[in-house]
Amino acid sequence: MPTVTVEIPTSLKIALDGETARVGGDESTVITAALAEHLGTPVHTLFQISTSGALVAGVYSRAVSVKTILDHGDFGLGTFADLDGEMVVLDGRVYQVQGSGRVSEAPSDAGAPFAVVTRFAPQIDLEAGPFADLAALQAQCDSLRTSGNIFYAFRLEGRFSSTRTRAVAPPEKGVRLAEAAKSQSEFHFNNIDGTLVGLWSPGFSSAFSIPGYHFHFISKDRQHGGHLLDCAAAKLQLSMEALADFHLALPETESFLKADLSKNKPEELAYAEHAH
Ligand SMILES: [Zn+2]
């Protein structure tokens, strides 16, 4: 993160010291929060469009454009209108991994029914590994989290000895997610450079989010990717951001407004999201 040196009046410095002592934080945190509020630029905020429950119920129609997603973050994941592939948002670019395995940069007017993004500003950046599998990688991420009650963003970058991903292909209209997930393609790669874009969501968020870890992968050459099922790596650069602000934007599309979201079963989402 950049460092800024500024001169401020003594009166402001006294007030700043008072506020820093009151919140029990450090000066940088207090100044960053004050600047963010004054400039209308949210920090450490997760912005989500629609709910995981709506996806489970088959609400796949366009809710927002890629441009709107990028207005709220430069890092995250989601899916595309009609469930046309996995979305990877990295360094302010949006990539589409289609069921065929084809990866392309999504145009700004492409539509999405669901996405979760943040302006990635990691507080932790370190070298991590080795990871024999995804469970080991998640365990290392767990050791860095200081709470089970807020959201976290994880970025892991480097050479993967193996990755296993999947990507959904557009199902027939009205098909529920668990059914659509049966026709997805899987991709295996060995010795591939790339980045994992990950989010960790607390258990209580299961009503509208995907609890636990959710990783999407994109290769360095931007030719391969998808929803991560498993991976292994000797060492990766790991950065993490704690996210204590959450903004949920609900679609005003007809399919969302009229959907019956009361019959959702958590097993359906778990089935669609995990390896099977
Ligand atoms: Zn996914």
C-alpha cells in the first residue's frame, strides 16, 4: 500500500490521537476510514449482487452489467447471465470461463445475475505453502483469519503443480442450480502459473451467500480457469484482506422479484458448489 506524509494542524492531531485511543486502533486505520467516508470511496467493503439462494432457485437472468460490477470492485467472482460460465474479477478486469473451457475478457456491457467484489486492499502479504491439496491451502488461510464472523478476501499467486477446475454451461431455462451443475465440464492442469481469487464467508451468511471458502482460478496467460475444485502448489504468494462492511444489492429483475426463494435447501447449494 502507498504511504502518504501530510502536515496537519496541532488541533487536528490532538483530535486524531483521541479518536485513535478511543477505537483502540492505529493512526493509519483511523485516517483511512475518515478519508474513505469523506471521499465516498468504501474500503474493506464486500459488494454482492443478488443472493446465492436466487442462483440455486434458477434466477440466472442479467441483473447488472460488468461495468457496474467494476464500479464496486476490482477483485472477486461470480457468474454470467444464463449461467454462461464462471466469472473471475482480477486487477480490475473481468474474465469469463465458459463451459467449453474458453476464456475471454468480458465486455463492459456483458450481464451477470450474481457477483461478489471488493476493492482489494490486503493487510497481509506473505509467502505460503507447500499445499498438498485444497484442504491444506484452506487450513493455511484459516490460520491467518482472526475471526469467524466477518468476510475475507484471499489472493494466491504463483506456480501450481496441479489445478482442477470446472465451468458451467448455460442450462435450459428454469433449471435449478443443482441440476445445471450436473452438466459442467472439468479441467485439469499441471505446472501452471496463475492466480486464485477467493472469498471466505461466515456461516451465518448462508441465507444469502456461500459459507466458507470459494475460489476461482485464472492462469497467468488468461487462457484457462474456472471454479476451483482442488489444487496443489509448493509455494504461493498469499495476500488477505479482512472485510467487515458488506453491501447487498438485490436485483429488481422480474425473475428475481417473482422467484420463490422459500423452498431452498442448503444441500442444493453445497452440491452445486463442491466437487462431486
Ligand atoms: Zn464458483
